[in-house]
Amino acid sequence: MTRVVTIEPVTRIEGHARIRIRLDESGAVDAARVEITSLRGFEQFVIGRPAEELPRIVSRICGVCPWMHHLAAARAVDGCFAVEPPPAGRLLRELCLVLAHIPDKLLHFFFLAAPDFVLGPDCDLRVRNVVGLARQEPELAAQVARLRRLGQDMLARLGGKAVHPVAAVVGGFARPLGRDERRQLQADAARLLDFALFALDFARERVLEQCAAADQPGQVTTGFLGTVDEHGNLRLASGRLR
């Protein structure tokens, strides 16, 4: 007799999902599906709204990466109105985009992915989570939490709000950056840079070495697209698709 195994909820992801695994009569996996269980509906309820409201509305799509949706919509609406932000507005948008990646990546790498690498694949599954990570590496977990808060505070100072932003408007940016604010952001950015360099060494020691020991290359071939510069380096705000 066939059987269906359901794993719900799927943990350590930015969203809601379940996995259904169908087993054949011998108990072997016959099919498996990942099902996204949350309905957002933004494609429908923005219909008929003024275009200039979209950057504000779509920032509600995700509480982890609202700036990505906010700024992508702002660029799209710029195109609808055939306008280009002035240099200062473009740079402020790009600065917000770069800053938004910092708390996002800190959350993903250290709290969602790191339990597998820090605690190890042989760790009890009931312990292999962010709580278990905090118990084994309390100083690391506390530092990540502090710096993620710092990144959110920097976004709030720059754009008015860290979550559900409204600063990007048609043709530019709604808030100027004062000289004192810029100096404080530079000082805070230096702290984040120091930790980023630590994170690179951490990844080499804890992630890449484990992948090599398990005979896994640490790379997955996908159909994903990203924007890069003329040298093939990652560009967050512009570039050619690769």
C-alpha cells in the first residue's frame, strides 16, 4: 500500500511551506513535492491602484527583504513615467539596497543555515536549530543579533523605516542624507565590514571544508538569474543578466 509522508511546517526558511513525500508499496520514494502554503495575492490587489503607490504596497510582500521589493517596484514605476532619478537619489537607493542585504544575509547564513555547519550533520535534529546554535556558540549568536539590529537601525536612519519602507518615490528618494548621518553610517559600516571579513573566514573553515570532506562541491546548478558587471562580478542594483 502506498503512503504519503507530510512534513509541515518546513523550518528555517523565509516563508511557509510543506513537503509531501509519496512512498510506493516497498517504502521507496515514488514522488516528492514542495508546496508553498502562503497566499500573498499582491498581483491582484494592486490592480487599479495608482502606479506611484506600488513601491509602498509591495514592501509588505516580505518582512525579511522588504527593501528589495520596494526598490524594484520604484525602478519599474520610474520606467512607466520615463523618469531617471538624479545621481544623489540613485546612490541613496543603491545604498539602501546594499544595506538591506546585510541583516538579510546575517539572518539566512548564521541563523537559518549555520546550525547544519556549526552543530554538524550528526547533531540531534531536535537540537540542530537556532536555539541549539545559541547554546553552543552564545557569543557568536549574540554578535550576529547585535549586528543585524545595527543593520536595521542604519536602514531606519537612512530611509525612515527599516521594515515596510516608503523612502523610494517616483524619480528619486524622499529623504536627503545629512553630513552627520553620513559620518555615523560610515562608522557603523566599518563595524559591519570587520564582521563580514570574519564571516568569510568562518565560511571557509566551517562550510567549505565540510563540503570538501563530504565530497560535495558546495555548488548547485540552477536556472536562477543575477545581475553582474562587465567583469562578471555581482552587482545588486544594475548590470547585465547572467
